[in-house]
Amino acid sequence: MEKLVSDPAMAEEMRDKQEEPRHGQSPKPAGTDRSSASGIMVVQLLFATILLLSLNYLSGSHHTAWDLSQDNEFSLSNQTRKLLTSDLLGDRAHPVHLIAAVRKNSAHYSRLHAMLEEYERLGRGALTVEFVDYVRDSDTALGIADQYGTTFVEDVIIIDAVPSPAPAPADDQQAQSHARQTAALRRAHIRYVAVKDMLVFASDKGQNRRLIGYQDEDQLTAAIRRAVEGTPRRFYFLADKSQVAGPEEDAPWTFLTRTFDSLNIKLIPKRISDLEKIPDDAAGVALVAPRFDLNTREMAIFREYWDRPRAAVLVVLDPTQKQQPPNLRAFLREHGVTPREVRLSTIQGNRQAFDVTATFTNATAVGDLGNASTLFEGASSALDIRENAEDLELRQINPLALITTNKNVRAQPLDGSAPIPGPHYLGASISRGNERNDTTAGATSRMIVVSNSDFLQPRSRHREHIDFLRNTSNWLIGREELIGIGPRPVRYYKLLLPSQKVSFVNKLNLFFIPGAFILAALFIWNTRRV
């Protein structure tokens, strides 16, 4: 039992005796706890500094961006990524050089700067980017202008994909020819993209033009592809058999030429009635909404082209016709795809609707669109596809379905007979040759058949249709590595709020949120002070 000590002096003396060091122990030096704590703090600061420097180094050399938006609106599209990582850029001796002559005070500079940096990062050395403010850095801008023979009067991006030229010969005559070839090479592999062409404008009720979105990635990716490949491929459009004219501003012909141009393919109208044969430089032949049939001589020209190695044919049928051109229909039937004389529709309540919901298959020609759903508006007919038919396999002909309608779609024959049960097909691919053999795969001929032509019209065109046309066109000319989902347009949306809510938002940003942070800081300071 310990005794209670009431005398304060005696209690003080007893505490001093208890704190005296035992026999054989040296007294604890003053300040030991403080010095050890200081040493631990120094070590912690050292390791924290090392960790901070390491994180900065890793983030600078191996940084990754995360797009948390619902539709990945701030990420480069799959089509762009495939182009930047393809052999088209990777096999070059020198990287593609982009010069962004954009003013730093431009409203679009920050967006373009971030996007071009992402292009450079994904290119992994195959693409380099240089930023130049042609107003502030006039000396550098003049040097670039002299090099490319241009002047900077507006924001522009220059894509330089000129391959390394051969050394100039010593002979004067050959030197002149070499100079002309070098000049032609530069013209083919240098592209200019004006920033104003990347902007999407619309007119409001007061007829004032305002910015509503961007199409910068679409323009840049297309320009890089054109610069790298150089001379565009030539796709001949049989104008005397096709009918794609329209009164709309974005008519089918304009849409087709713009889409093919983005793939570095030039769509050239030709009258097959004036030809002795399809030109040898043809990368493909397009027959869209044929109103008139090919006669015997024209059919022979068409078949002669199809029998060539690496032939490519795009056929878009017009379902509004009661009967497809007989010679063309017989040609398609020989290759396992027969247009049916039916009209596709669905029953919505008490009425019949001709808008058809469909799904893309997992065929190679549609790429990443596999299993994606879409809507085909307007008239649609069906295709009878003979997949895995033995007689076709003996001739090395392989038809595949590309677009399958949903189960609720029915096919009504034009003669008024009973509806035909599904499934029904709106699109098909046909390949002729042995694609399974690496030595012969590059020589196969390919064909795309679609039984709906209204998807070319602006009123019924959807984004999936654009990707479908791009992917199948790339497949036709043997560019499977560039098949993918294209860029999505970035749109500005106007949020309409009443004046009371606008006032509340302003007060929330100016007073309430900063005040909450100040109160939290005062609370933490007061807690630590106590």
C-alpha cells in the first residue's frame, strides 16, 4: 500500500528521487528525443522528395490520360489510333512532321495543342509536332513560310510527309528531271489544313453564324493519311448507270466524294458506255442506285474488270424499283448474293413503318462495328446470301452477311404474297480468291452489296452509316489495318436557365463555395492551435 503524502515539498522530493538514474546507468542527455525526431523528419523529407521526383519523371515520360466522359468525347477515335500505330507510319525512314502555325491567343489553341500532343504521343516517334506562333515568333514563321512556299495569314497546320529524295544526279538533263520529280513528290506529300475548316458553324434565328462544334480530328486524320500515301487512289463511278443526284445541300454525291476523299480515294465519274475497258489504274468501281441495266458489251467490260486481281466493286441498290436490272442481278446471283423483290417493314401499333432496325455482323469488312445496332430509314429490300455453298467454295467465292435485320422485321413480297420470315440481310461482302493463303490474299477481288440507298441521304444518314462506308471502302482496297470507328463530332450545347437560377449559380461560385473552404480552413487551424 502506497502512503498518501499531503506535504507538497515532500512529494516533490520523492518525484526527484524516482527520476534519478539507477546505479550503473548514465544519465540521459538532454535533447536526445528532439534530435532523434529531427533526424526522422529529415529522412522522411528526403524520401518524400525522391518519391515526388520519381512520380514527376514517370508521369512525364509514361503519362496516360483517362477520359471519364460517357461517350469518350475527349479521346482520339479508334480509327485515328490505328492510323498512328500502323505500318503506314511505322515503316517510314523519317517521321511525319506537323507544324501547327497557330496563334497562342487563339480561342482554339489550347484544344489543338492538347490534341496534337496526343497525336505525337500515340505516334511513338513516327510523328512529330512543332508549334509556332507566327505573330510572336515572326523569324521562325518566315523561315517555315520560305521552306513551304506559303504565307501565314490565318491559323493553319502543315503536314509534311515527304519521303527522303534520291540524291541529285550530276548530269544536267537528269538533274532537271530529278528536280521536277522532287517538286511533284513534295506536292503529293504535303497537306495544309486551315483551322477554320475544322470548325462547325450554324446560323441562329437572327442569321448570325455561331460556333457549334469541332471536326478537327476528322480533318487532321484524313490529311495525315493523304499526306503519307501521296497520290490518291482512283475509284471510278459509273455515272451513266447510277443516280445519286439530290436537291439537298449535302446530297449523296457530295457525301460520297467527301467520305472517299477522307480515305485518300478520288471518286471519278465515268460513263461505261464510252469506255472500251475500265482503266488499269482503277482502285475500284462504284455502281450506286442503278436505274438502267448494263447491256451485253457493258457487262463484258464490267466482268473483265472483276476478273482482274485485286478488283474492288461497290454496289448500292435502289429498293424503290420493282425489279433490279436483270443483268446486274444475274451477276450478283452468280456470286451468292441475290436481291429479293420484297419490301422490309415493321408493325408499330396499327401502322406499317419502313424504318428498319438492324445489327452489323462480326465480318472483317465492318471492323469494330460488329454487334452495333443501327437504323435504316426509307425503303429497304432484302438480300439472299448463300454462305458456305459448296459450288461457290469450289470457285473460291465467299459471300458473307454484313447487316442483319432484327427479329421484328418482316419481308413483304411486291407481288402481294405472304410475308417471308427472317432473318433478312441488308448488306453483304463477296470475296473471290483464296484469302486464307498469305501469298494469294493480296490478289483477291472484293465486292460490297447494300440493299438500301437512302442511308446516303442527309435526312436519314446516321453516324454508323459513315463508319460502315469508310470501313467497307478500306476493306475493298486492302487496308484492313485502318478499319475502325471514326471520330465523333464535338458539339456545343446551349443550356437555357432562368435568371433566378443563373443568380444562384453565380452566388454559389463566388460566395458559398469559397466561404465553405474558408470555414474548413479556420476549423482545422483552430483544432491544431489547441
